[in-house]
Amino acid sequence: MNMSDLKVTAEEVEQATAHLEIPSDDDGGDDGDHTSSVLSGRGPITIRRPDRRDWIIVNRAAAIRVRLAAIPVDGQFEPEWYYVPQGEIRDALAKELKLFTVVPYYSTLKKRFHLYPFGLGGDSSWADSLHVLFNQAPDWYPRHQVRIVSSREDSRYIVHFRAATAKPVFPIESTNALLGEALGPGRIIDSCEHPRYQKVANIGEVLI
């Protein structure tokens, strides 16, 4: 059966999205327990870069490492995030995929829970400057909130911290499941028919 022959209803898509879980690309390390206490009425989970004016509370214990494609969009500051399952499609888009540390956090500005993929790998002063945030003792995170400010003059992030002003109860779902919810089926590139695959992979011939 060809992929083009498959027909799904809107209800089936909604059900699939609700149970979509993105597998980690961990390299053998253990980031700790990826669940927490129940929170009712948490609202939809979205991928959102922390605002420079926003004090956030980071759920470091729930961080996961995942390879994602951050594809720029004309006229937008933030890229669109995509996950590519293992297989030929991932191999074809290997140059677009980078290893990110996806971290749940609570925004004291928005009073909402969000995810953000932080790029902590590679030889970059921007990445190096964030290591101080993610190398604290486990009991440090619930007691503090941080504000991440970019310093373009120094090509680095500056992390401010102070005592936490809230005690959020993070969602019980794993970060893998929350990432699946935030992406939704439209941000999973699992076919060469996907419009983002067409845009990124079809780059033409090499002139020699």
C-alpha cells in the first residue's frame, strides 16, 4: 500500500497527536526521572524561547536529548521545529538535524508551561555559556528561577538567578510525550511527500 492511499479522519489525527511520543537520542546518560506530579488544567504545551524579561523555573530532571531540525521561516525570528523518525528520511536530512536538550520550564511571565530545545553541543561560545545553568545540583532548580539574556557583544548568554517566586507542579507526562504534543503530526517528517522535506531536501544538482 502506498502512503498516498492512506486516508485518515480529523478525529484519528487528533487521537494520534494525543499519544505521540518522541523518542530520545540520549547517548547513554541518564537525566533522571522524566515525570512529576499531576497538574490539572495545565493548558496546551508549546515550544517557546524564554523571553529575555521572563523569569523561568527549569525542570532540569525532565530534560531529554533529541535530534531535531530547526528550519528557518521567512519573516519569523524563531525557526519551526521538526522531528524526523529513524530511517531513510532521517538519513536524507542528516545535515539538518542537530542534537538539542529539550527542557520543560514554567514561565512566571505567562503563567504557563513550555518546552525549549537548547543547543548545548558543538564548539560555540553561546552553547558553552549555558552549561552553567544545566550543571547545578538537582535541588537547586526548584528553589530558583532564572532569566536568560543574550549578549551579542560577547557572543554568549548571561544567566541571572534569584529565589523562586512560584512552586509549579510540572505535568505528569514524560517530556517525550510533551514534545510530541507540542509538535503535533504536522511537524513529524516521516515521508518524502512532507512539504518541509520537499523544501529542504530538493536542493538541486551540484555544479562542477
